[in-house]
Amino acid sequence: MNSVRAFFRFLGQLEGFAIAVVLAVLYLVLIFAAPAVFTRPLIYISFLETVPPTLIAALGLTLVITAGEIDLSFPAVVSLSGFALSWGWKTFDPAYGAWIGIALALAAGALVGYINGLMVARMGVPSIMATLAANFFWYGISILLAGGLQVTLKGSEDNFVHSLFVGRVFGSVPLQAFWSLALAILLWFILNRHKFGESIMFVGDNANVARVMGVNVEATRIRLFALHGMIAAFSGIIITLDIGVFYPDQGNFLLPAMASVFVGGTSIAGGAGSIFGTFFGSYVIGSLAAGVVATTISGYWVQVVEGGVMAAVVVLNAATGKGDFASLFSRFRHWSRREEFRGRGGQGVQEFRSAGVQESRSDGVQGNRPDEL
């Protein structure tokens, strides 16, 4: 029993493990429900191509929410960065125009994020209001600059930049999947192994205490929003290069990105974030619509199923204490023993109370109070 408990405790220490299990179970269910689609690799290749843009934006959003803030402007940044890339592409020689476009796109994202950070940190504007206004404003700027028209990246598939960012490994696996994985690893190290990530969590937990501990709260927030702006711009670059076209309303995935963050286990109150939870959560959210359609269920059920799965995963995260499978295992075992003792009457109740006290001393799991019996 102790070895089983230790095994579950080890699994609970793996960030994002709970949502990874949910993703695996989801695919198993879809394989059973739609074998003609989910037993073939093409559908998974499709997910590796379509999910990364949302995933990349959600990874940056994870840091922002961990700091106790919100950024609703990243869809506009995705659009603005796509325009910057397309402008550089068509204005200059494609040999170096693509790189100029990428530099402009990242600079545009950083600028929008920096302005958001100034409004939140220096002017004291609530982040939800500052970034909501920024979303409308920069979307409007993108549409004005583009004249409401889409822009085609001529010859994009023959350009080295296209092959570098959205090409195919072994002729089939999209490179953007590897870029998003690399970004997830980088941001995990920043959040969990770097001073900047430590400052983000301190600010999200309690900004006043963070100031007392020497954290520059204003500078941390400004850098954070600027970083998220660049990450959102990278998402826009991936989308534009992948489809070879810029269109003004690209990046319209605010809700899927937010759902990925919260399904992944990041605390809405701030102070705790899960990068790999967001990583797997994005694939859960990104796979649901196609999975429901593939099962031949009416498309009207898509949002119902998505809502049900998201609610179930959030409940799972809460029940496991952010992925602590050891505590969940102990709770189920405790509940089953309570029912066993209940059936034995008054003497069983006394034995259950004693067992609960001993259990709390041995593995840290508290027994139920007498009034819970």
C-alpha cells in the first residue's frame, strides 16, 4: 500500500500529468467512437498543425494570469503581427523581406505589450479594462492598415523562413509543433527556475508582500506584458506563414486560449501557474470540436461536449489539488473505508475516527471530522 501511495505521490509531482491523462483518455474514447478517423495519423498531424498558434498565445497568457493579471489584447496582436510580416514580405525582396517582417511583427507585439504594461503598472488601470480597450484599438489599426483586405505571401512555400517555422519534419510532422514545445520548455524554466518567474508568482500571490520582499512590481508587470506581446506576435507569425495569407481578423481564439490556461490548472487568483498543464490543455480544447464531428454526432453538440469536458477537467484539477494524485487516491480510499465502518454501527464510527487520526499522522491526509459521519 505504501508503494502504491508513493507511486501516486510521484505522479502528482509531475506538472500537467492530470491533464495529460485526460488528453490520453479523450483520444482513447475518440478512437473507440470514431475509429475510421482516430486510428489514422492524419488527424493527429492536423492537430499538430492547427493547435500551436492557440497554444503559443495560451502559454504567454499563463504567465500573465499567474501574475494575477489578464490580457485580452493578444488576438489583436496576432492580427497586427501578421500584417507587419506581410508588409515586410511584399515591400522588400523576399530573400530578406521575410526577416524584416518577422522583426517588425515581434517589435509590434512588444510595443503593444509595453503600452499595456505602462497602463496597468504606472497608471493603475485594471488590466482587464486596459487590454480590452487595446484589443479593440489594435484590431482597428490592423484593419485600417490592411484596408480591410487580406494579403497573400507570394512564393511563401519556397522561402526558407516558411520551411524554418512551419515546414515539415520527415515530410509530414509540422515544425510549429516543435516550436510550441520548445517555447513551453523555455517558459517553464523561466517561471520555475528564474528570478523573473519567481517575481511573477510573488506578484500574483500578493503584490504588497512582493514589494516588501524587494520585488519591483511595476517593472515586473511591464516586462511581463511586453513578453506576452512578443509571444502573441510569434503566434501571428506562425499563423500567417502556415496559411500563406494575412487576413485582418486572424487570431480570433481568445476563449480557446483562456480555456486552455484554466483547464491546465493555472489559478485564476494568481500566484500559481502550470505551463505544461496549458500545453496539454490546448490539445484537449483543440481536439474536441474535430472529435465530436468525427463521431457523427450533430455539430450542435460541439459546445455542449466542450463545456462538459472543460468542467470535468476543472473539477479534476480541484479534486487532485493541482495534480496531486496521492491525495485523490487517499480520499477515495478514505471514503470507501468510511462506508465500510458506517455499516458496522456505533463501534464502526469509533474505529473510523481512530483510523482517521492514525492515517493523518502517517501520510498527512486528514481523517474526516465526527460530524462528517
